[in-house]
Amino acid sequence: MDSGNELTELYDSLSVLYGSLPSGVDSEWRLALRSVLYGDELLADEASCYGAQQKERNSGKRKDYARRHGDGDRVTGFSAIRVAEPRESDKQYVPSGAKLPVAPESGEVLPVNVASAEVDWGISLLAEFPAEPAADRLGDGVNVLLDPARVRRTRENRGGGATASGTTVLFVSDTHLGYENRVKTGSGEQVSWIGEINTRETMLRIREIALEREVDAVIHTGDLLDHEVDGVTLDAATSSLRDLARSEIPVYCILGTHDHQSADPRHPTSVDGGAWLQQQVQDETLVELSASGTAVAGGPVDAYGVSAKNVGLDDIRSYDLTGWEPSEIPFEAASPGPNILCLHERVTPYGGDEADVDVDALLAASPVTFDCVLVGDEHSPRGENFETGYTFAAADGTPVLYTGPATRVNDAYENRAAFVTELSVSAAGVTTTRHSI
């Protein structure tokens, strides 16, 4: 299969499919195919249609390829993609002997005559194809072919979104956007490899993982920002958050200590990070968690949060270091679905003698039963054990999870990649999958 041209073969076989659509086919299926082939509203914003890529990324014309690998009109000898005969019910619409593309993940041949009840299934199959198929020249690194919001709806309509069967969350912590500015500002400790750190790229990678994995939501457990952050970094972060919002992937957060401190910048090149956070909440690209449950992506999972020192965005400029007691958090009653608690401060037993919060006392005092606790601030695995040091259980058995800093701000990560953690949360429990930054 390596000898063929994937882009040309996909473009040719999809053109056959598109030209075979009967008059009564679902209009959105026609639109989806037209978007992929020639460009239309269901194509992802950053993607380029196959027709345009065929001209820009291949040296030869499709007709020349068809003469070498087909009948001169269409490709018949496919070596770069999987093809199959049409469904029995579709054979009447397709030229005799023609083969149609097979979706690379599900292994199903693409349908032709799609009714309205099948359109979500058809679009979900089409979304499996690459945004930039292999060709003579490299693409731009785009990895999303169809409009992510529409693809999410297909998953939800077909039972693959935030439903009773499970909610997928990308768990992120301690991005410390602007950390590399410590070289310039002289404020705060620095790791010896600070010159390698680019927190704008970190945020782009988080966006990329969320879109690739088609998660239902992102949850950030604090220190989204470093204490001194510049406007260019925040503009880049705004762009990533807007992309996620357009793709209907909400980003939930609590505040960390550095988020609070960013509201009072001391260096002339820094900007007010607190004002930026408040603007993102106002623009609905961020959702602040609180002691009142928030339905994650409108599904059955409720997320709760306590920001550092129990001081949220409304009071970000009155931040103090007095702390709080577990009995002071007025958790409100939860829905029947699973419940997640998000904390930023160090908790027992993870944080040992330096812990800020007794997680056992907090869980015991809460009227809400939590299925897991997500924490931030630790910056390294417990005992620097990268296999088991991110997870432990509270006294009552509740899983307590950390994902490590998304930016490598701790000496433990000198020779280690940072990562984020994909959680699948359901009534059956919580499973985790790591994704490197």
C-alpha cells in the first residue's frame, strides 16, 4: 500500500461516490462530501479540501495517475487506501465495478444513499479520514478534517458523547502560562532548562489533544497562568480557548496561587492576568467551578471546585493566605450522576506534612459523595514515582488523582516529558490515559 498516492486515491474514489449520489439523498450527507472534496461549510476551519490539496501537494494530475493505475478515467488499482464494493443497497447508484473508500478506523465502506436517520453515522465514518492524506509534498500539519462541533453532535446523537455511558475529560494542571518570562522578570525560581520552555506551544498541544481525542470537556485544576504573564502569550491562549469553544469542548477551571498573583503584575512587560481570566469567563471560553455542581458538557457528571485559599475570580484581588477549613465549603446537593471534586492546594496524604488540606476531613464533611478528586499544585509525582505516584486513595477509598504540571516546572521533569490525562468517568468508575505534551 505504500507505493500509491493516498491523497489522489481518496480524492478519486470520493469523487465517484459524490457523483453517484441519488437525488433523494440526505442533504447534509451531500454537503459533507462536497466539503471534503471541494470545500464547504462542514470542512474544519483550518482544513483544506482534497481538491485543493490535490493541486497543491501532488506533482502530477489525477488523470495521469488514473492512466497508470486505472482505466484512464478513474483509478481502479488502489494501493494506498482500503476500498470495497458498495453496500448491496447502494450498487444500483455506483458505476459497475467501482470500489468505494473504507473508513480507516471502523472498517466500514462509505455509504451512498444516506437517509436522514443515517446521516450521523455517515458523517462519523467520513470524519475518520485524514485531514492531510499522504502526497508528494507534506501538508501544514492539520489533523482535523470536518467541523469538530458537527462531529461531536454525531457522537452524541449516536451515544458517543457525554451520556450515561461515560464522560471523557482532559485533565490538565499547572500550565503556568508565561513561565519562560521568569528569565526576564527575575521573579520566581527557574528550572535549568527554562530556555526550552514555550508555554504557548504547551497550550496549543493541549488544544490539539482535546480535539484529536474528541473529549467532552477539559478540566484545569489551577495555575493556568504564571504570576507574571505577557499579552502575546495570553492572546495565543485566547485563540486556543476559542477553538475549543467553537468545537463545543468547554474548559472548566479553578484558580491556583499563581493565577491570583497574576492579577498584581510587577514587571513592566507583564499584563493583568486576573482581568484576562475574568474576560475569558465572561466570553464563556472558561467556566469557573465552585461549591455548586456544574454539569460537565451537559452530561450526567457534575464537577465541583475549590480555588486556592477558597478565593474565586470575583475576589481575585482580595486574595490572602489565611486558608480555609473543610467545614467551611458549602457544597450543594449533587445530581445522581458521578461527581468530581477539583482542588488546587496540596492535600493529605499526597502532600505529607506540607499539605494545606486534609482531604479525608473534606470528604467526610461534604454532603456530596465524590467519585474522584482531581488536584493541582504538586508539580511532581509522589516519591518521584512516575508510574504510581500520581494516584492514591483517600481514607474512604475515593480516588485522588494528579496529572502533573503540563509545563515542566519541576526538577523531577528534567529528563521527563510532561503530560495531561484523559479521564473516562462513568458510574462504573474512572479510567485514565496519559498524553504527552
